[in-house]
Amino acid sequence: MTDRPIGVLVMSYGTPKSMDHIEAYYTHIRRGRPPTPEQLAELTERYRAIGGVFPLREHTDRQAAGLQARLDREHPGAYRIYQGLKHAEPFIEDGVRAMAADGIREAVGIVLAPHYSVMSVGSYIDRARKAAEAEGIRMAFVESYHLHPKLIEAIAVRLREALARFGGPEEQRRVKVLFSAHSLPERILSMGDPYVDQLMATSRAAAEAAGVTDWEFTWQSAGRTNEPWLGPDILETLERLAGEGVKAVLSAPIGFVSDHLEVLYDLDIEAKQFAAERGIRFERIDMLNDDPLYIGALAERVTEAAAGLADGKRG
């Protein structure tokens, strides 16, 4: 460690500040192309359906604060947390500039998403790396933490707690667990991208830790573009399961770490209603949010990456 603290850039997707900011947020996601009135109306209605709230921002703040507190407790004065969001202020570049303004010369970047894809986490890292180089900051990155023991334990705890809602051991054995994550374009499969393999590895590890044997993986929240996206979508999976006579499903969206639109609307409203119409009871595990186990996993990966910075300097 140097005399000055190591910067830690905590990166997340970002969300609108209020209902009035939805159009600007959507335009940024679309790389500067404003949404059509129909697209804007649909997204606005989805936010209204979850109460006109934007919980991702609050949870990201709590996760960043929790990580700062954990690092301060274990390494007093050694780290300073900054935020950088992909599609909202403070943007990733803003976070890097804030570090530079505070005199930070070395930093670690970590994304609040456990699984790596060049199209997701990779894009965060690319933006942060370019900004850091422009500011003369040496920066290391945590690319994934999909099998960190604390992450797996936290998911397993939530699986066991949610399964208990269905009743005793006999009732729980009739529950199909559906692990899910945000779909990405199918072309990642030809790129040697680790995203799918990492998600399957997390699913297997969490199921084993929780004693779950009846599970499968599905996708959700695919973008609406002309190219094919990874599937099947969770609604297609629920349709098939209904045909097979499944009456109880537990959703485990392990590709996400916070309560936000893809969970609170896509699962809690859309998928739950779809399942109910087909006679399926649909429940969901609690999200990680600022769970101490999850924060502990982040802290350990940050300190490992920071140690690599020090090793690189000595080398």
C-alpha cells in the first residue's frame, strides 16, 4: 500500500433519478437515440407498476457504503470508495475523474454483477480503463466473482428461506427452482464468452449448497433488437412447465444482486401473473442487496486485486 488510499470504483448499471429522467436514461441506453413515444410509454408504465420508484440507486448506494465500512474495518484508511454508473450520473468516467481530483493514483474497479461477459462487465471495465489511463491512474479490475464462497452461501441461504414458504420437506420437493439472468445476444456464444458457463457454475454450486436437486436455468429481460438473444425466456419456460404439470416454481435471479426493474416487474409482476394464469404458484428468493456475505465477497475480491497492483509495482 502507498501512503494515499487505493481508490475503489464501484460500478453499476444506473437508473433514472425520477420519472422525469426516464427519457434521458433510455436515450443513453440507446446510445443517444431517443426512444419512440411507444417505447418511452412502455418503460414509464413499468416503473409506475412498481410504484414509481427507482430502488437500484438506493441499493447501489447501500452496497457502496457497506463496502466502504467493511474495508475501513479490516484495512483502516487504505481504501476510498467511488461510484461510476453505466447509464446515469455519476457516470463511470465521473467516478474516475473524482478519484483523480482527490489525488488517487492507484485504484481497483469492481462491477455489482458477479458474472463476466464482454458485453456487460467487459464494457464497464473498458470505459473505466480508458478514463483511468487519461487521468494517469493505475487500475486493476475484478472481472468476476461468480463462485466466491460467500456469494454462494448468501444465495443458498435465500434458497432455503424461500423454499420454506412452500411448506415442509415434501412440499419443497415439488418445487422447481428456476435460476435466471439477463439475456444477452446469442452472438456471445461464438466469441468464447464465459457468461453462460459462469452462470451455470453459480447455479450448480448454489443448488448443491442449498440441497436443491430439481432446478434448471432460464433467461429473462432480453432486449428488443432484431438479432436473436439467449433463450428460452422465463415465460417460455413457465409455459412448458405448466404443460408438464409443475405447480410450484421458485425464481432465483442469480444474475442480479439488487431489487430493480428486471426483478420487481419482469419477475414479480409479469412472470408471477403469467404463472398464476397457468396454475403455478410463483415465488422469488430475496435479492442480495447489502447482505453482509455479499459485501464480504466484494471486499475480499477488492483487496486481492489491490494486492495484485502492489505486486505489479514490485515486479
